[in-house]
Amino acid sequence: MRYLVLFVFLFCKSASFFSQSDNLITKKSKWYISWGYTRAIYSKSTIHFKNLSNRYNPITGNNDYYDFTIHNVSATDRPDFNKIKDIINITVPQFVARVGYMFNDKWGIEMNYDHTKYVVIDYQKTNITGQIFGVDVLNDPAYRIIDPVKFLHFEHTDGANFWMLNSVRKWKLYNPSNKFYLSWVFKPGAGIVFPRTDVSLFGQQLNNDWHIAGWIVGLESGLRIEFLKHGFFELVVKESYADYVKCLVLGKGNGSARHQFFTGQLTGTIGLRFDSKK
């Protein structure tokens, strides 16, 4: 949580610094907030699982002693858009949220959160290396199929959770009146991944705590339409690289997993702008 606080602090300090500069700020500088939804695709990922505690596990009937890797695993998102109509479950789908500050018509800064979901596809065939319970499992047929009941199920579905601090660059495309402004936006950024990893391993299942697991860098770009006095809509494509250095497997201190992947997203958001200077 201290990393999230640090991100918010840096965001606010940056906005404050630029707002004090008469050379950068204009009468058109604005705060903005937005909300929307996203679809995501993921590259294949190699996932390394490790727990060498050698503690007896009464659920599996074995000592927790494994160090294995599954290679080139396919995963999908889980949009859950059918939940949007239920206002109580509005945060269940793959939503996104933005808070930003435009110093002028061209430059800004933005806090960017994506509640994407990452799900390893069950029953796919994969290659496995390493050892499980002290036995070499190099391409062992018993573990080549990702069976969620007997072997493994792995997902970040309370969110793969990308938190990013982005710079914003905007280019005017069309501005026929003060009530309509079409622009192209470009947002490079970096941040942390804060997943809640749901794992089933050797018959034991746990939906872990939210946990700072690694880092992410990415680039978002697309169209922004500003309309009337305060409204705007964005349709953007995002590409990013995420490194989950240490995911929780069966609770803190009970094993970890590491994997990396590239992701592509298509995101639509609608938002409000607020004047920050008269």
C-alpha cells in the first residue's frame, strides 16, 4: 500500500509544480476524471512456481517442495461485461479509471488504473521442467496438461491490476467550435502491478491477498473527443509489458510464482473535465 501512496503523492506534486509555472499553465488547464471498460489479449507466458519450505501440507498429503516451470502458456481475459447492467457489480467487469491534469492544450499527467483479468486456459497442453516433491518432471505426462483439479489453475481475476503514472501529449486534429475538440492522445508510462492471484495447486485452492507483485511499462494512444463544456470520450489502444516478479501462490510464505507477458488492450472511457484556473 505504501507504493500506491507514493504514486498518488508524486502525481499530486507533479501537478502542483507545473501549476505554479506561468510558462506552462494556461486558462485551458483542467483536471479530469474518467471511467470505462477494456478488452485485453496476452502473449504466451512462462510461469515459474517455487516452494522449498518442505513443510508438511495436510491438504495435499505431501511436503511442500517444488520448483518447476510451465512453458509458453496461453491465457485469456475475462471481461464480465454482463455485470455492467447491475450497478452493484459495476466494478466486477474489466473496468479502467483515470485521474489526470492537463497543464495546457498539449501536455498533461495522468494516474491510470486498469482492472484487467488474466486467466490461464485450463486443460491446455504445455511443456514442464523442474521438480515436484523431489521428482524430476521434465515433460512428465502427468503434468503436461494443466488440469485445474489434479494439478494447476492460475488466474489474476480480482485484477491483474495495472497502476501506472503516465505523461500525456495531445495533438489537435479538429476544432470547429469551443463545444467540440477532436485530438490524438499519446500516453507513455510506468508503474506497478497489484494482483490478487487465485491459484489451485495439487488440489489446494486459495484466492490470495492483493499484493504488489512487480512492475509494468506501457504506451496508450488513440482518439479523444471533447464535447460541450465538460464532457469527453476516449477510444485508445494500449500496449504494455508486465513482469510479475513475485505472485503469492498459497498465501504469504507458502510459495511464489513469477511470469512476464506482453498485453494489448482496447479501451473506451467517458469522463468529465474541470476548470482549474479562470
